[in-house]
Amino acid sequence: MSESTKALGSARDTAMTAIVQNRYGAPEQVLAPAEIARPVPGDDEVLVRMRATSVNTPDWLAVQGVPYLLRLQSGLRRPAAPVRGSDIAGVVAATGKNVTDLRIGDEVFGSQWGTKSRPGTFAEFALASADRLIAKPAELTFEEAGAAVMSGITALLAVRDVSRAGPGKRILINGASGGVGTFAIQIAKTLGAHVTGVCSTRNVEFVRSLGADEVVDYTRDDYTRGAQRYDAILDNVLNHSPAANAALLTPTGTFIPNSIGNAAGLFGGLPRIGRAHLMGLGSADVRSVTCVPDRGNLRDLAALLASGDVKVIIERTYPLAEAAAAITHMLGHRARGQIAVTIRPGGDSGGEID
Ligand SMILES: NC(=O)c1ccc[n+]([C@@H]2O[C@H](COP(=O)([O-])OP(=O)(O)OC[C@H]3O[C@@H](n4cnc5c(N)ncnc54)[C@H](OP(=O)(O)O)[C@@H]3O)[C@@H](O)[C@H]2O)c1
């Protein structure tokens, strides 16, 4: 019997362990492991036995329920969807009747992001729409694949499509040492662009090692006061005004505000993003980027990762039972690359399948 059919035939075949959030607040106070119903794939969905996922900005925003305005969508008093996580790496455990190109036992990676598949991925099993999964590159560990999707595709779309980085183009990446930034530097270099990364002192050599041609240490220098002009600015922090960023652009340059900034309060950084886009109605070219983890983008990311040109930088990997600590880590806003979460079906109770 295959790995997957074995597990589905076990005593726990209708339940699974997930990290469940019943209210908003600090991760350690609102997240706890619980047994919940194992989801059943719809006709176009795949049930994945999860091996790894990762923490991304939407996860810590949803745990805290910030900015408060977003609670209109996520649930006023408590999150309507109680399981966090969207990146997926694992093994196909079951398929819906319309899914013909993925089979039980296939190693896959992908995402739930932007789809209605629930619950989230901080769980032993996760659902994904089949068009949001592809084969996991054999060169990647499950942790690398499960930490690559949201940040990697966001960086790919921002750098390749929105900024149109290439030879002779200068791109500045603010927040260069974080999840999105570490992918963005490497992807911009594979496209032949000149990259300036902005980070703190402790990350200067690290950012350079990823390929950045120049590094601005924000504890010593304010990049918005420099004389250099850029064809694109990917701003993953949004700690300077949109106007200060726009002033650094070449006449055809593009500003990409890619952060909710300070997420506190009713609106968080939303007004600043709004101002940036209003500015874009004038002479400045201001564009947003949205992570779309469809098969085309997953394949493009997988090719970059499989070639070794782009590496998944993981600062630390936490077991699923410590998901709250993983989210707290990211909430410090100093993560170097991604924070991965390892999921071993059967977990503490044994039952490990590998
Ligand atoms: N558009 C989309 O679909 C999409 C998808 C995913 C994420 N995002 C956005 O992308 C942004 C970045 O996400 P992420 O996962 O990369 O965040 P992250 O991993 O939490 O970023 C952490 C990094 O930020 C750096 N940082 C903190 N303060 C800084 C400052 N003042 N100046 C420069 N760097 C600073 C830190 O470097 P130091 O330790 O050196 O300070 C750290 O390495 C988020 O705001 C998120 O909302 C958008």
C-alpha cells in the first residue's frame, strides 16, 4: 500500500491535527494545536499530506487581526477561517474527480493563496485547487519548497514583470534581507539587473552574498537621500514616504510599494499605500504586485530554484507544534529570509511516515 493510502486508511482518517486560532491576539495566546475534521477534496481539488509550510505576512496579520479594518473581511470578533498558512509542500493523499494529472503519492508544492480552499496549511493535511500545485523539484527539500511560494512568486512578479528588470537596469530593494527581498535580489541578478539592497548592518554581507552589487546600511545611511536614480524600487518596508521614493526614479522608473507598513491601528499602512497610488495618477509610475501562485508562475519559480540560480533562504525551521513561535519570530520584522514550519503527519504521537 502506498504511503498515502496507508494514512487515509488509519484510525484517524477523518481527523487531523491543526494549529487553530479562535480569537485575535499574540500568537502564543491565541494559537493552539487541536484535532479538526480532515478536509475532503472538491472535484477540482487535491488533498495534500503536508510536509512543510512557512510563515508569511498574511499569517501574522490574521493572527493579530490587524489593521483592524481587515476584520471586516476576516471576522469582526474572531477569524472566520481559524487555520493560518498558505504555502504547501507535501505528498498527494487524495484527488477530486476532475483531477487527472496529479496522482496519490506525487510530491507537490504550491499554495492556497487567492483560492477558497480551507482550512489553512498549518495542519497535517491541506486542500489546494489542482491548478495551484505542481511537482516539487527533486532538488528542493520539502522545507525549501514549502517556504518558497508566496515570497518567491511575489518577488518573481515584482522583479520580472512589474519592474521589468534586466541588463542596464538599476533596481533598489528595500527590505532586501527578508523573505521577499532575498528572492528579489537573486531573481534580479539572474535577469542581469544592477541591484542595490537596503538592510541593517548585520545583514550587509549576507545581502552582498546573495548578489547585490551595492548595499545601503539603513542604520547609517538613508537611501532616499542618495544621489543615485533607479529604474525600479521594490519597497518591502514602506518606511519612507512614497514621494521620497518617487524622487529617486529615472523618468521611466517604477515604484512598487509592497508592504502594509506599520500594521497597527485601524488602517495600518493602507493610507500610505493609497497615497502612493494617488501619486501614480500623476507623473510617477506606481504599480502594485499581487502574488498569483498559478501553475505558470509556479513552474517559472521551480525552474529558477531547480537550476540553483535562486536559493530558498530559511533562517529557522519550527515544528508544527511550535507554529506560534514561528509567527512570533516573523513578527519581530527581522527575519533573514523565510521562516519554515515542518509538518510530520502523526507528529508527537508517532506515526511518522518517512
Ligand atoms: N504583494 C503580495 O502579494 C505580497 C506577498 C507577500 C508579502 N508581501 C509584502 O512584502 C513585504 C515583505 O515581506 P517579507 O516576508 O519579506 O517580510 P519579512 O521577511 O518580515 O522582512 C523582514 C526583513 O525586513 C527587514 N527590515 C526591517 N526593518 C527594515 C528597515 N527599516 N529597512 C530595511 N529593511 C528592514 C529586516 O532586515 P534587518 O534585520 O536588516 O532590519 C528583515 O530581514 C511585507 O510587507 C508583505 O506585506 C506582499
